[in-house]
Amino acid sequence: MPVSKSLSKIKKNLKSKGKKPTLHPDGRKFKQLTRATLRDEKISARKRAHNERRSNELARVKFVQDVINSESFRDRATFDFDTIVIFIRQFIERDDDELNELIEERRANRPPSNKQLILQSKKNLELEEFAKGFLVPDLTTEQNVTFLRNWNGDFGSMSTLKLIRVNSDGKQVVGGTTQY
């Protein structure tokens, strides 16, 4: 008989025995239920982390799409790495106004608000990633720029979009090409 690992199946098996189950703390069923609960929590944490990474990636691509579709860049077919670095810096600095406002509103000798801590940590993480290599759409090829301009915002269609890693020096990081 296969070992059931999901929490719902284990709960169902415990209920199906007819009478109300009493679990002993050292018993086999209790340990099985504990393992299933921990596994379920670990899987849900992985799903949350994956969805957060995915939404961050979508936000980056959407920001770049909005910038290249603006009136000042609509005529350009490709972009060089210096322009891509400017786009990345604009993306990283997108919340600076709100962050500065929160810093100014804070009274003396008071701890920073949670919102301020979240914005500051997000900016620090993005700056750290930018120093190593920031993942952005490859705007050096005309085919990729055309696709990005016509992109509908769907994550599934991003698999044809070529992404590269560009560091703060304006150079592509070796091995930074990824296809999603």
C-alpha cells in the first residue's frame, strides 16, 4: 500500500476508521500527521516564494515595456547597455519618493515604520542584485524589443522573451542569459 503524504489524505484516513481517533504523542499516526503537516507548510512556503519571484519578474518586464513604449523611445529599434543601465536605475528608484516621505514624517527617536523597512530592504536587495547582474529583457536585439513592445503582460508568453543579466558597470554578466 502506498504511503500517503498529503495532509488531506492522512486526515481523511484518520476520520474513516469509524470512531473518533485519539492520537498518542508517541504513536505512529501522530508522527505521520506531524510529517504531513510540516510537508504541507514547506510546500506552501515554496509556492509563496515562487509566486513572489514571478510577480517581481513580471513587474520588471512590465516597467521596461512601459519605458520603451513611451513617446521618447518609440522610434528606437534597439538599445545599448548604457541605456539599459539607466532603465534599471529608474526601476530601482521607483519607490524613492515614498521612502523619502516616510523618512521625513518619522519623528525623532522613533523606529522606522514597517512600510519604510520593507521599501528599504527591497531597494537594498535590488541594488545588491544590480551590482552582481540585474535580470532584464535583452533590448540589444530588434526581435526581442519588437516582442516586448507587443507583449500582452502574460507570464506564459514570456518564455519567448530573452532575458540577460546586466551589472552596474553596464556590461552583460557572463552566463547571464536565461530563457524562461
